[in-house]
Amino acid sequence: MSSTNRAGRSVVITGAGAGIGRATARRFAELGATLCATDVNISSLQTLREELGDQHTYATMDVTDKADVARVLAAFAEEQGGAFDVLLNNAGVAFLGDFETLSLEQHELVTEVNVTGVLNCTYLSFPYLSKAPGATVINMCSLSAEYGLPSEATYSASKFWVRGFTEAMNIEWERHGIHVCDIMPNFVATPMMDIAHTELVKSIGVKLTAADVADTILRAAGNRSRVHWTVDTLVGTVLRAINNNCPAP
């Protein structure tokens, strides 16, 4: 999908109110796509509406709530003639710290949003994506899915799930003409990282911006040749090398 034919595409973005989701919504809108921007934060959607205009759909949606997801997706698909072209599963949460110091509720919320949320949105989007020629699902993954990182065990595990899910679904849904891929950045300067003060974050640093990741997402939406898209940094190269060369225990 070249930059010229993104105009007229219909795109659902979860977690669109801030960070990577907001930057990606801005980029798609600039190129003429029609958006369904969703988030649990009403005020963030309102500020996004003020920036991008009323020609798009803005919906409060909790990705962990199946009924909520079904309602929003059905309404947007109806507006678009029964289908939409792109699903960006961007909504996610992270709590960084030693495993035992985080509450069980925090661990559970990570899996509910990062795993169940992706499952809900992908499953409930199928009737609409399958009607759109050249449809694409883009899942927000992480370089922590290359090798589990300390201080983010449950987050890393959730992204390992996203990676495996992406690989399997890309094979399964090829027969429906739906491409499934993921984006694998390292630490990104977003509100999620504002509260991250682990030694790992301090030592690696936050090298990427939300706009960097948004640019990669736009490329992924127009290129069906890859399943995994990294947003390359030196750290990413090192992590992949560790994963490729680390012997099994």
C-alpha cells in the first residue's frame, strides 16, 4: 500500500489517545485514511478529535470487554459499508519492577490488556477484515519478545504471546487475504515510560519516539513481505544477537 493509496483506507486503532497510537492516528489521517480511534480515556480522545477533526470516528472502548469491542467495531464497519481495512492492536499496559514487588493485580492487568485485548479485537474484527481486499492486522509487540527482560517478566511474556499469535494468524488468515504482522520496538518515549525507573531502562535508555514507531507502522501497513518489523537501534541488534546465540538451559 503506497502512500498514495492509503487515502480511502479505513483504520481501527486501539489505544489511540496517547503515545504510539496517537502518533500513528496522526500519520494515517495525514495520508487520507478514515480512522476509528479508540481508547479508554475519554479526555485523550477529545483532544485527538480537536486535532484531527470530526471526519473520523472516536470511541471509548475497553479492549478487555468483548461486548464493548463488538459494539464499536460493528458501528464503524457499518459506517464504512460493512468492512474496514486495517486493525492496529496498539492498546497495552506495562508495570516495570521486580516480579515479586508488583501486585498480582498489576500482573493480571498486563495479561488482560496485552493478551486478552489483542485476542478480543482480532477475533471480533474478522467479519469486517475478511470483506476488505488486502486487509492487515498490525499487533504492537516489543523487542522484549526476542528475549525475556528482567523487571518486565509479565510484560515480556505477554509480548512473546503476541509474537507467537502473530506468526500463527498470518499463516491461518492467508487464505482469507488478511496479512498479520507485528511491530517490535525497544523502549519508546511515551507516557507509559514516564513511570519506568528500572535499572534496565536507565542503562539502555529511551532512544525511540512515538513518531519513529508510527513511521514503521505505516510501512508495515503497506508491505506484506514481513511478519516482524523492528524499529532498529543498536540495543535491538544486541538483543536479537543474544536470542540467536543463547544456548538452551
